[in-house]
Amino acid sequence: MRVRNRADAGERLENSPVVFLQPKYNKGKWKEIFGNNNPIHLEIGSGKGKFIHTLAERYPDINFIAMEAQPTVLTFLLDKVEETHRQNLKLISGNAEDLLEYFADGEVTQLYLNFSDPWPKTRHEKRRLTFHTFLEKYETILNNKKKIVQKTDNQGLFEYSLMSYAKYGFTFNKLSLDLTNSIYEEDNVHTEYEDKFIKKGNRIYMVEVIKEK
């Protein structure tokens, strides 16, 4: 998500008690940080945070972690958290490649991948967040019934992801080729990108996959 830089982004993130700039030091300690034993849901690439902040408001008995690589973008979500004082939402400045440094085995209950970069060129396949090396990381940090929920407007990435999940042993629990007009839309929480794509008339694809231990 391209946004104008905020000059005070770095300072704000450094001084916020809900932002973790060095999450590797919190590996295995996230329940302690939240102060309870509630399940932890993680969104990779949270953008400005409309999706995960709405979930945090809707489900106070679930702990949410938003992970975003771009500091300025992360400050927009910080705006929301500071305004509403959400106690069940923490922010990470980090990258998916380093997930195993941030979370202990089985520390996360559910994972969200919303409108990830499709990396359409074949030579960039390894960067797609549903490439098998990422699925290996997800399986490690997820506990019990390992659940991933993905949304995208990119048909190519969606088809690739379905094949990747299947090859890696995930089972399809929910699937929609047109989420906006599906039975799942009633409970669907939109992202900023999702609203933008729907206005353009783009179809939204969704899949929920699980993998038993």
C-alpha cells in the first residue's frame, strides 16, 4: 500500500507500548504480553488495519496481532488503536520471512492473508505468501487445527494458492469465487483494498483452509 511518508512515523512506533519493533524478543511470550490465555490471530500484511481492528472490536476474547513491514503504513493502524484503546490488538513491524523468529511453535491459532502481493512473474514465485516455504512456517507457528483464511482479487494468485494448499496437505473448509455475493459476505470484514476493488467491480476470492495435527 503506497502512502505518503509520515515524518514522525519512526518516533511514534518507537514510543508506543502496543508496537513491537523487535518482535524476536517476544517469541513465546505473546500470551504473557496480552495478559491472558485467549487465542491469538495473526494478520500478515495488515496495511492501514481496517480489517484487523474491526475484528478486535468484534471479538474481545481473541487476541490479534497485525504485522506490517512499512512503518508509515503501520502508523495508520496505530491511529485507530490509540483512539479506541484496544487492549486485544498488538502491532508488529516485521516480515513474513522471519515468522519463526517472532513466534514459538504453536503460538498462533489462526492466520489471515488479505490481498497479498501476487508476484505474478514466475521468477518471483518464492515471494508469494502461499509458496510452500511460507506454508511450512505457518504450519510451525499454528496450533491444533491449523487455519488460514485468504482473500484476494487476483485470480492467478488464488488459483496458485489453491494448488499450493492442496499439495501441502491443507483441507478446504470454505471457498468462494465471488465473496461479495456469497453466503459468507454477511460475516465478512472488509479491508481497505477490498472496498476499493469492489467499487471497481473486481471479484473477490476467498478460501479458508485447515490442517489437522
